Amino acid sequence: MPERRKLNRRDFSYYMRVMNERTGELVGHLSDISTGGFKLESRTPVTSNQQYVLRMDLTNEISQKDHFVFVARSRWCQRHPIDPMLYNIGFEIIEMTPEDLEIFVRIFEKYGSPVKVKNKDNTDYWWR
């Protein structure tokens, strides 16, 4: 299947929790990030195309704020390919303040690692 993303994505190399702002429950941990969305690893599946108010806790390395809140929509949810106790969940960012978007991009730049993908001739290259 051809890649449909228009924004670069990166594997996420930092253990960062994403919480449901309304319930206080853990939704999952970041495992892939782009400037328009992200993928979580979660112990609990979610329904696709559902809107969530989410909170990300921040470190001092990223911001003087201790967290930020934003709205995202679940786009898909499937079992983790290696660990059957986990789910991968793709989210699209729907609403985020300009200040928080700057922080999110900082997270993307600081903790996102390049993704290895295949060319049409089946050779590897690193995608940033």
C-alpha cells in the first residue's frame, strides 16, 4: 500500500504519556509522531473517528509548562503486531493552540527518530 501521509513522521524514542483530560485515564504512550498526528501504544482499544480531549505532560527540556491540552481524533486502532496485549492507535490533531503546536513540534524534533523505509527498488533509506 502506498504511503498516504503528507507530513514526515518519526518513531518516538521517549516514554511520554498521553492522558484523557476529561477522565484522567491513561490513553497510551507515544510511539510514532508527525507534526499532524501521532500513534500511541495502549492497553485499551478505542473506537475509530472519536474525538478526545487529551493532555501531554511535559519536561523542563521541552517547555516551562508542565502539560498542554489539545483535541485529537482517533483514526484507526489495531492490535500491536508483536505484543497481543497492546493496541496501536493512530490520532489526527484537530485543535491545538499555536503556542502548544510549537511545543509539539519541539517534541517531534527532539525525541522523534528518523524512520527507515523502503525505496521502490527495495533498498532502505532514512526518512526524516
